[in-house]
Amino acid sequence: MKAHRFHTLCLAASLIAVGSLTGCDNRTAEQKGADLATGKIDMAKGIGDALEKKGGAAGEAVVTGLGSVVKGMEKGVNKSGRTLESDDSVTKAGLKVTRVQDAPRDTEGKKQGLDLYVVADADARGKLRVLMFDVMGNEIARSTADIVRSADEAKYHRIELDELVSMTAISKLTISFKPGEVVAKK
């Protein structure tokens, strides 16, 4: 008889414990999931804000790691994970942009910007137009720059940006080329 009372008492205690665990939260599974996701998004935003304020080696290490994961999946990806898209006007001019890297403001007063590695297979003179987008596909900056390249020449070209542009927010670049005056060969 004592064993029966003991088992009944254990069963009642278990039911009370389970009921208290499941009965306190009246949210649906969807609401719980949304709250969990919101918390994770807020945490990621906080980490991003801290990295943007602190910058330096920690931010570069994180971005480099992310870039390494993405590198094999996209053509034109550099260490920051940015994608490059050039339209037909760039190809028709005999140009290729193969790399982009951050160009912070220097001590000589140059604005922050991006350095684009431009390869010329033909003589080219004109303007590069670069549009920059965030991860959501929203345009966040645009810039144009004069370019003069000789055939078989390759070097970096600075694209200056407004200082309000967050360099870490740039996820994708689209590049176009508008030919300028044709220079007569001597």
C-alpha cells in the first residue's frame, strides 16, 4: 500500500512539474520563433555596430573569414565577400575589373573609397561608373571616375566615396563604362 501511495505521489509531482513548464508560456510556436529570431538579429546588429566602431584587426578577421566561405561560390569575390558585376560596356571597352578592396582615407587628405584592379586588353578612355549596394539590394553609394588605360595595362584605380558611406555595408558593386574621346594614334 505504501508503494502505491509513493507511485501516485511521484506521478502527481511529475504532472505538476510538466504542467508548470508548459502552461506558463501562452505564445504560439510561431510567436516563440519570431521572438527568438528577433533576439538573434538584434545580437548580430550589436556585434556589427561594435565592429564598425572598433574596426581594426577584429573586424578584418571576421570579414576575411566570411569572404573565405563565399569565395569559391561567386566569380569576382575578394576578401571582403563583395560581388562584382560588370555590364557589357566594360567588356566592349576591353576592360575587366578583377578585384576591389577598401581604400581608407589617408594622411594626405584623400577621401575614403575603393581601389578597383582594372585590367585593359585594349586602349580605353572614358568614365567608370560604380554603383554600390547593401545585402538587401538597396543602392547606398555611386561614383564615377575618369579612366585612361593602355592595352595590356593593369593597375588599381581609386573610386572615392562620401565619408558617410559605411564601407562594411557594401555587398555588391555594379560597374559600367562610358567611352570618352578617342585619342588618335601617332
